[in-house]
Amino acid sequence: MNSNPSSSIHTDLDPQNLPFHVAIIMDGNGRWAKKRLFNRIKGHEKGSETVRAIVRASREIGIRILTLYAFSTENWQRPQIEISALMTLLKKFLISEQKEMLDNNIRLNTIGQTERLPEDVRKELQKSMMLTRKNEGLILNLALSYGGRAEIVKAVKEIAIKAIDGRIDPDSITPDLISKHLYTAEMPDPDLLIRTSGEMRISNFLLWQLAYSEICITDTLWPDFGKDEFMRILKNYQQRERRFGKVGP
Ligand code: IPE
Ligand code: IPE
Ligand code: MG
């Protein structure tokens, strides 16, 4: 019998072919709650437990970057009561995970218009990012008030200003230069995108960065998602042939 539960995680997966960067659209909290006649907020609470489990599993498996779509620019249009509950949950998550992140060598990073977040949440984010800045086991990259189009607009503006100032020659604008002006400037693009709850859309997530990511959509609602299914998806990823437009071997 295997006495070390975490070692069994590795038995099935090829450690040489792990996705370096996994991005997840965590969807279905509302439907999970609705099915049980609960308030939507209850679904978000349950969903935050899944976040904890998947962060832990990613760390154990050896994934290097985990980008989680937690709140989109469009999500600001939800009822104020739901937005407030999500912000409170986020703050609670940050406070309760601080020790876990420090103990497990996890670095927190955020992408998105974080200046739009409430002051107390921003303070907690700053604190966690500061405390974990030297960690290099896993980057937990939270997409908060994130929108792919807004991100591209921001990059275009920055590049335009540099061009007007004469700091950039328009001929030197390449895909690489654009990548360097995105929130994810320091990161390779996601190898794998997972979306829960069965929706076949990207919902304004990482529009530029997903150009060649492998996509996996599962019907499971985010609060029901767990390590076992995550492992099955990773196994499926390892069976795929990534061609990047070239011909296969
Ligand atoms: C995902 O769950 C969480 C956020 C978008 C913040 P939803 O709240 O979108 O759940 P559904 O899609 O209504 O089921
Ligand atoms: C995408 O889910 C955003 C997050 C998971 C944070 P949504 O529930 O907001 O997306 P749509 O409305 O179904 O496209
Ligand atoms: Mg949704």
C-alpha cells in the first residue's frame, strides 16, 4: 500500500510533460447553489474551497503557474450584494491562505484592473504579494477585475505613447513586444486552459495568451471540481500532440 498520498499523484503523470502554466475559468458557482436551492453566495463560498484544493494540488503536482479567473471586468455588472460577497470572500481567502502560501513556497501575483478593487482587498493583496515575493515553487496568479480586451487596450496605449515619444520604432512592434506589455509580461502563455460548467466560450479571458493553449471544458460545476478530475485532465493533456501549426512527427 502506498503510505504517502501525494506520491500517488505522480505515478500516472509524466513529470517531463507537465503543463508549465495552467489557466482556469472557474465557472458554475451560481448553478451549483441554484440546484440546491441555496443563495448564489453559498456557491461562491463552496467554490473558494475548491480554489484551496486546486492550489494545493497544483503545488504537489509541480505546476509552475496557476492562473485563476476569479472576477472579470464584466462581473462588475452583477448585483452589488453579490459583488460585495465575492470581495469579502477574496479577502478571507487571502488572509486564511497567507500561511499556506509561505509554508508551501507559493508566490501570489495578480493580473487585471486591481485598482478597481475595494481598498481593504487591495491592502490584503499587497501584503500577501509582498510576503510571498521571494517564493518560487508555484505562482498563484489571480485574475481580478480582469478583461482580455482591456488588457490589450492598455498594452496598445503604452506602446502608442512610446512610439509618439520616439522610444519605439513602429517597425519594431512584434508579437513579442506586445506580450511584454500585457499583465502577463513575465510569464509564458498557458499550456492548458480548463473551463468548468460546460460553457463553450472564453468570456474575455487571456485573449492574446490563449493562442495555442490546449483547451479542456468539463461539465462539472466549479464547487464540485476536485483533484481527481484535475489529474484526469492533466493526463488527457499529456496525450495530446501540440503542433503549433506545424506538421506532426
Ligand atoms: C463563477 O461562477 C464565479 C464568478 C464568475 C465570480 P458563476 O457565478 O458565474 O456561476 P454561474 O455561471 O452563474 O453558475
Ligand atoms: C467568467 O465567468 C468569469 C469568471 C469565471 C471569473 P462568467 O460566468 O462571468 O462568464 P459568462 O457570463 O458565462 O460568459
Ligand atoms: Mg458563470
